[in-house]
Amino acid sequence: MPTVLQFRRGTTTQNNAFTGALGEITYDTTVDTLRVHDGSTAGGFAMVTAASTATLTNKTLTSPAITTSIVPSSADGATIGSAAAEFSDLFLADGGVIKFGNDQDITLTHVADTGLIFKNESTSGNSGVGAVLTLQTGDTDIASGNVLGHIKFQAPDEGTGTDAILVAGGISAVSEGDFSSSNNATKLSFQTAASAAAAETMALSSVGVLTLNGSSGAIVIPDAGTIGSASDTNAIGISSGGVVSITATTANTNATDGALTVGGGLGVAADASIGDDLRLISDAAILSFGADSDVTLTHVADTGITMKNTSTTGNSGVGAVLTMQTGDTDVAANNVLGSIQFQAPDEGTGTDAILVAGAVECVSEGDFSASNNATKISFRCGNSEAATEKAKIVGSTGKFHATPDSILLIKNSSGSTLKTVNGHAAI
């Protein structure tokens, strides 16, 4: 304790130059402040007054009531807390804003009873750049499966507890391999939950492959919605009934072009309608019919088509059967029930040469009825004309007839003529 209590007064300039004795008190008339001296420090130590502005050094404030801003002495000149002495909670009012940067270009704003808004306030110099939130890891050696950042969604206060308070959803960036100077392959993992902690249900790989996990994984688009590419945004349409349509009209010329190409086999459970050509473009291609493919049409390269009954049981002795039918509901005399025609349509000389040169037809001989289906087999040949009937087998008599100007030659196996029939003869 000092043994002498002395008082002096003077201006701030005078006080700043005065050392004084230990415990001596002086009065600064410039700022109306008392100063306490220690006998060695010029100017002593100013005492705080309610009406003055002062600098506090190494002072402890207990529950201070701050009524104005706390401002550092210069920009970027002070911190709040330290690595060894951290503050605890921070309370901000409704609509409170945390601002970042010398020009406060990034803000984090409270929205009452809702959440936070993260905003890039800049209007110049970075046109088109919004707020950027970067999640980083401090790992120095990233291995496959490392999580670089994670956003989680949770309802921790749900009253039912158990599964209800687990993480219900999340988005993670996960490394796909060891990082290197030439590799940072990463996938985005999307996690959802049903009755457990959220697990990956969808992933987008580093090369853009989207994988849906689990047996129930699905992509659902709106009724009559479309799926497309950058150049054809509505390439694939799906109706409310599940009907899929392809909008492209690219012509097909081979197995690798057209509006829709399939690299492997194609299965159709019901009917198929072809609007134009159908091509089987491999030699020996087979068109099969029946549940067990028992009848086939097989291509014979550079020759034609072979129709075959492939069944080996249950129909012994029955070969392939080609039935030609008419859709007529009232068959009259001379109606053609079916016809096999022979033609050379690509013959270069044209005219008669490209007409039907021969035919075999089944022709009705009268009106069909419940007790009558009399027909003839007509053999038509051409000379310098479309093929006309030159002979026939009459169903009602079972006889073979040639036309009046036809000649029928009957020969033996060696080719010798045994009999000549002239004119309209019946055999």
C-alpha cells in the first residue's frame, strides 16, 4: 500500500510525460480521466469512465451489456477467440446475418423458423457465379472408398425414436480409387432409408454412369413425359399407359442403323406390326412358326426359301403344308381361291417379258354351298402375253383338259412320244 496519496492535474500531453510516484493519482483535464501511476511508467494508467472512450488491455468483462458495435482497430486486425481459448455458443436474432470478406460479398442469413440462406452478394467481376459451398477433407493420402464430403438429413427430435431418429438421407462424394497426380475419380453417392440408417440407393460414377441399387430401383417420369439427349430432348416418350414411342425417323438399311438399334436379341411377347420392309439379312436366316417352332422358312443363299415341318413326333408322315385361303364369304363361279404365280419382273427387255409368265390357280366352278365346293386347278402359261389358262384339272369330273389349240404329248421314261392328243381333249 502506498504511504502517500498525492493528486496532480494536467492536460493529456502533460500526463503522458509524467511518471509520478507509486500510487500517485493525477487528473487528465483534457479527457476528464483519472490516472494511476506506478513510479516508472510515463503517463501511468488511465481509469475508465462512463463518458470516455478507452482502450482496455488484459481486462476481464463479466456479463457486459454491449449497446453498440464491437469493431476492431483495423480491417482483418483482430480475432474472436483463439486456438487455445474458444468461445462457446453464438446467438443471433431473427434475420441475423454473418458476412464474409472485405466487401461482405458472401452472406449467411437466418430465415425465421425456416433455415439459412447462403448467398453470393457480388454483382460484378464474377457474373454468373452463385454462392459456392466447398466441402473438403484434410486427408493427405486419399484411398478408394474415402468420403470427401457428406451432406446428411435427419430428424433427431422425432418422438418415436429408434429408426425415426437415424440419418434418413444423404449425399456423399466418395473416391473410386487411390488419388494421384493424374486421378481423382469420384462418385456421388445418394443414400435413402426405409427402416434403417440411410444406405446408398443410387450412385453417379466418375464417367457419368447412373446406378440404381436394390431390386426396387426405378426411374419414373411424368405421364406422357420424355427422355432425350442434348440434341433430341424428346427422343423417347412414355404415355400414361406405359406405351413407349421413338420420335426419330432414321431409315434402316442394315442391322446397325435406324431409329432403334438392338445389339443382341429382341423378344416380343405379343404381336408386332411392321410399317414397311422386314429384312432377314443373314444367309440361312430362319423364320420359325409355332410355340415349339415346328414349322420353319429357311433362306437358301442365292436360291430361295425352304419350308419345313420340323416335328418328328405326333404327326408321322406329314410334311410341310402350305394352305392358300381366300377371305371371300360368298364364293361364286370363277372366284380364285389361291394362286401361285411365276414372273421375271426385272427382265431388262420389259413389256411382255415382265408379265406373269406362268401360274397355278385354284378356281371355283360354281357358287359354293353347304354341299358344293367344286373347283378346278388351272395351269396358266404365257407366250407373248400375260399367262393364260392352257390346261386344267376339273374337280367335278376329275379329268385333265387341254385348251383347243394345245397339244398334249405323253412320253415314256426315255423321252419317246407314246401318244399325241390334239385340241380340247379330256383325259
